[in-house]
Amino acid sequence: MAWKKPSPALSALLDEALAGYEVENKRMFGCPAFYAGQTWFAGVQEDHLVLRLSEPDREAIMSRHQGAALFEPFQGRVMKEFVVLPESVIADRSELDRWLRRGFDHASAMPTPEKKKAEKKTPPR
């Protein structure tokens, strides 16, 4: 299945909504990805705005907003810490801002991920 490009409208909305935050906007697999420190917490993939949330917040948003679901970038590969935000949240700027703040705060409180050292490859003898 071919990937669709990220929605320009969602990308612009997320960029605007996070303008006041100390975040870094990078690209991941050609899609906008926002980082709090070294931790990815928000992004756009195809027509989906995705957000990393704590477990209680994931449960809360999925119980309160129909259409909120765990992020599944590939069939059968669920990213359990990320939620696809439903249209009801995206269309309500105050609600979107509320969830973005919760996601940013959660990611900011996470420990900095350790970089894995590349294994040394010994040349064949």
C-alpha cells in the first residue's frame, strides 16, 4: 500500500498550535514530527494528527472522544503511547491546545533516550 503525503492543512495547524512551545520540528519518514527535547511527541502522518500521551490521558481521550484511537502506522504495528486525534479535537482549538499541552508536558517529563552505540564491525579475515 502506498503512503499518502502528510496533510498540508494538519501540518500547518500543528505548526501554528505549537509555535509558543520549546519544540524542534524535524521530519520523520517525510512527515512533520515535533520533539520536546529528544522525545518525539506530536506529528502528522497522512491525514492523521498523532500525539504521545500518558496512559491516563490516552484512556481519557479515547473514552471522551469518539474516533480517538491508538496510532497504527503500519497494519498490526500499534504504537501504544500515541493516539490519533479525532476530528472533534482537531476542530476545537481550545480542546486541541489542551491535549497538545498534556502531550508536551508528558514528553518533557520523560527521560532523555540513550543513544545506542553502533556495533563495531570487524572486517572479515
